[in-house]
Amino acid sequence: MYLKSKVLTNEIEKKINNLLDKMTLEEKIGQLHQVGPSPVGAFDIPEAELKKMLETGRITQEEYELSKTDKILDKNEDKIRNGEIGSFLGLSDPKRINRLQRIAVEESRMGIPLLIGCDVIHGFNTVFPTPIAESCSFDDELFEQTASVAAKEARAAGINWVFAPMLDISRDARWGRIAESMGQDPFLAGNYAERKVRGFQGDDLSDNSKIAACAKHFLAYGACEGGKDYNTVDMSLSKLYDVYLPPFKRAVEAGIASIMTSFNDINGVPMTANKLLIKNVLHDELGFDGVVVSDATAVRELTVHGYSKDKYAAARDALCAGVDIDMNSYTYFDCLKELVEKGEVQIDNINEAVKSILRLKFALGLFDNPYCDFKKLNEVSCTNEHLALAKKAALHSTVLLKNNGVLPINKEKHKNISLIGELSDSISESYGCWTIYAKDEHTVTLKDALCKEGVQYTRCYGVKDELNEDEFKTATENADLIIAVLGESRHMSGEAHSYADISLPESQKSVVKRLKELGKPFICVLYNGRPLCVPEVDQSADAIVEAWQLGTKMGEALADIIFGRFNPCGKLTSNFPYKSGECPSYYNHPNTGRPAATDSDHWTCKYDDGRIKPIYSFGHGLSYTTFEYSELQIEKAESYLNVSVKITNSGNYDGYEVAQLYIHDKFASKVRPVRELKGYKKLYLRQGENKVVNFILPYSDLGFHNDKLEYVIEKGDFEIFVGTDSECELKSEFTL
């Protein structure tokens, strides 16, 4: 629980009960009602998109007119005065936030402050790497530090609730929202969850540098069928418990204040009305006692699913399943009073939801200090300390996928370096999805950073348009080294951006072919929010830098890596498939009875027109130096294994290494994954230095859920692998 003091909890409960005794039914329902700036919730929609929504019947003419003129929030001021709104989402203007907050506190009968929620996914004014990028740092401290900075900046702007961290395990790179995830591994995601909660919330939510976190999306949204956003999910409960639930369990244990339900159904029941998973699992089994909020308009969408027959049934089904706040669908607002009067919803259900919300508002200190301090906002936004952390995060999140020795660039050898590709010359493309509040004046593009190094820039091509032959000739004819920026734009990943084909656009493939034909060394820098299928680049480029979308300091960080001022150390947290049709592709898959040993192995589990291995696997990431692993030892203790390994920097550069520990349960009552990450350690080794690294592996981490949903740790033979990626070969065995 985020309220850690029992005395404080008792005092708050008395205040909450006093408020409840005085509130009307309408005012109670108002606390469950959340409003956003557009028909879809947290962000404004371009007018062209609004017209499409109007034409297809997704919004009314009134909603269209209000959204187009930015009046959708202002029309709710009387509702705030009447106590009919308890929270907003998607507000970013501190003056507007203070104005609405003042109406709630000073002009409404009960004086209850508003929750102001926002999608602060990877930074606020200071933008950090997208989550899929930051996860590649394998740096628990960094996870916490970047969340802490985001909390400080957002809270200063009047925001008190962030819809983060996103904890969906994502194994299908076609899903656009993999950009918001930490990849495909539940162990790493669990550490990420705990550190993000600590970074956002700290030890005291009333601290005006901290903010309420919201783990999303509960549950298994990352397993949407075919990688199509909002799609159905069908899986065994044991798989749900072993793969998709663990990060949320860790978030609850860390004291997270709120949970957001997902859009998808699971095994036929939409999560927004899934009483089994919300009440029985989340509340009863995991012990969560915070606020549950729906995703945007998801309560209303229960009727579209074909689960609830009308909006009244939708309001009843969601509330009775345990959803406290209806995000922007107006369904609770429109229907709950009548449902209570008819006896279809019990007032106790509403009271419990209101208590959860008021508890959070008291914990945040909003009754004492609801307003934004503009002086503090200017003091904390994009400070030198925050910008330095943004650069550190960008450096540690970059992954070197391939290098034949051309990196780092030797300026004495390569005097005429050419940079091509429009992506490198865009501030917004440095950010990625969900960066609504970024301050552009602090952002340095890759083009600007490299031009300071004497590199010559020519656009030559965009993301999808054809190569400009004249510009290409100008850029390459005198160059002795070419840096080509390839990939996808920021609007090609994120919510509602799923793709059936995650390979490069044909125009970019042509660029790669032309560069190969030149016979000159070239480096590919990838901008992308998801793993891409890039066999052409892998076969042609001399080096590949996975830059993702690294945020405010992207250009400076990449320049430091390219010219050897920083040794890259990022490791992939998702496979890069060879072809789109191989999705979902994940390292921790179970074996079949006929696993393929080679690509030509017949009568085995593989594609005839694909490869049995991805281009780059989970954990992969090169360095400018080399690391050798030796002397793997296992010592048994009463409740854990102590696994040690000697790591030597055997190359010519100082650098970081992420040592990874994997297990394989060789024989079990349920088929187990071929490998499972169970530990990692990040260490810095100077040239020629060696260290012994110790992993503590609790026996409790060796179990799984059986078909009765019992967590079992079975005796038997296990393999231990330790190395630089998920395909490491150094191994030992033990018997439990």
C-alpha cells in the first residue's frame, strides 16, 4: 500500500468517512467520472481525424464541434462546481489545471480536489529514451532515476497522476505499443516495474516532487492476437500467471497507487468487466488496494465487444468488476444514478470506489496543496542535472548490432564523412511516441551533433519517399565513409500503429542496395520504436547502430558513440525477426517435439522461407571491446544457489558489460522455456581487468504455475547459462 503509516491511514479513513456521509449520490458518482480533452481521451486529435470519427459515428456532432474548438474541457466547468467530475486526463497547461482545480476546491460544495492524470511515459519536459529503448540499458538505477525526474517535472506542472509504467510483456513486434514496453521478458519487466514505482512515487506521495503511478495495461494487452492493437487474447491461465502477471505483482508489492485495465478481452471476457482478474486476482490474490481506472472510453466499448447489451449494462458490469474510474466514456456519469435507484447497482459498490479515489487524493496531499507553483515549474524543468541524465540514458540504451571494425570512426582514416537520411534532421523524430510535453529548445538532432564533428549532411531521402539521385551523388561521390539513417517515423509505432510488415519501406531498401553497390564503407543508424526486420541492412552495412528514439539528448549521445567517446553497452530486450511472418518471435519459447537444428532441417518446427533464429536475439549487443567468461561455478545454499563467473575485458577499450544468467528446467510436468532470464549484472571493466560476478538465484525462482494455478517448484535437473546474450554457451548443471 502506498500509505505506509498506519496512524496516517487511520486519520485519512476518518476524513474519508466524514466526507462520504455528507456527499450526495451525484457527488459520489462524480468522483468516478474522468474527462479528457478529446473523444479518445488524453490528447487532442487533428481535425481531419475528427471528421473521420464523425463520419463513422464514433463521435457526435456536439463532440466534434467542441473538440475542434478546444472547448470540450471548458464546457465541464459547471459540472466541476456541482461535484460531478473527479478527475481529468491529458491536461498540460498549468494555468488551466490551476483554474479547474480552483473551481473544484473553492467553488464546489464538498471542496474535493481533482486528480490530474497524464501519459508521462518516458519523460515530461525532459524526454528520455522510449521504454523499449531504455529497457536495453539493463540498468535498474537508471529506470528509477528517469521516473523520478519525470515525476518532479510533471508534478511541478500541476499533474499528480501518471499513466505509467506500461508493463505489458510484448513478444510480437508488429504491435505498435511494443515501443512503450520493456520487451519480452517477465523477469526484467518485474525489476523495471519495481524501480519505476519507486522513482515515480518515492516514500511519500505528498512530497511535491513525487506523483501517483499507474501500472498498465492489466492484463495481457501485449499478447493481442496477430499484433493488432485492441485485439482479443486467448491463453491458458497458467501462461497468464507465469508470463504476463509477474510485472504487475512486482508493481503491487512496490506499493503502486493505481492500475489501468486493458482494452482487450481475455478468453472472451473484456478486461474492463473481468471480475475474475480484477477482484479475485488483482485485489484478493495480489493484495492490491489502490485505484483501478479503465482505459479511455473502454467502459462504453463493452457494448461494442458484444459483452454488455447497452451503456447501462456496461456501467454496471465495469463497476461491479472493480473498475473505480470511468475514463472519458461518460458511462458512469450517465447511468449509475439510475442503476442505483433501480437496485441494479448497490450503493456499497459506489462507496468503495469513492473511498479508493479519496484515499489517493489524501495521500497526494491535494486537500492541503492542490495548486501548481509556477516558480517551481521553472526551477525544475530541463535542469542541467535532468539533461545530463537524459544523455546518460541515451548512451546506455543504444545497442550496437553489428560492427566489422569501422566503429568507432577514426577521423584520421576517414576525413570525408557523409550523413544521409531525413530522420537525422528532425527534433520530433528523436522523441518517439507519447512525448506531448517535450521542450524542443534543449534537443540536439543527430544531424546537428555530427555536423559539429565536420560531417557533411545531405537529405537524399525520407522515410518512404524515393531517393533523390542528384543529392545522393553529391553526398557520396567524394565521401570515404557514409552514415545512413534508416527506420520508421515516430508515428509508425505507439498506440494504433500496428503493422503487418515490419521490414523497411521499399524505398529504404533501395538506398541500402545503392550504398552496397558503391563499395564504400557505410554505417546504418536505425531510428525505430519497435524491432524491425532488416536482413538487407545486416547483409550490407559495415556497422549497425540501434538508436531507437532516445529523447532530448539523442544526437549528442550517438555522436559520442560513433566517434568512440563512449563504448556502447545496450542489450536487446526483444528479438529482431528475419521476416515479419515469424512474429511472435521470442527467446524464451518452449521446445517442440521436433525443434529445428538448422535452416535446412526438414520435418521440423520452422518456416521453409525463413530462418530458425532471429537476426538478433534477446540480450544481443556488441561493444568496442570483448569480454571473456570463464570459471562458472555453482554453490548450493539452503534456499538459493550462488552462481559465480569470472569476466575479463580482453579487448582494447574500457567498457560496460551486462552479464546475463539463464536457466532451463530440463524435464518438468509442463514444457518449460528453452531459456529463462533469472539474473543480470551490469559492470564496468577497464582494458585487461577481470572481476568475479556473483548471482543469487533463489530456488523460489525456479518454479511455475501448473494447470490448477498452483505455483510448484519441481525437483529435477536444471541447466545454468551465463554470458553476454541469450545464446551464450557457457553452462553448468545442477539437480534440485
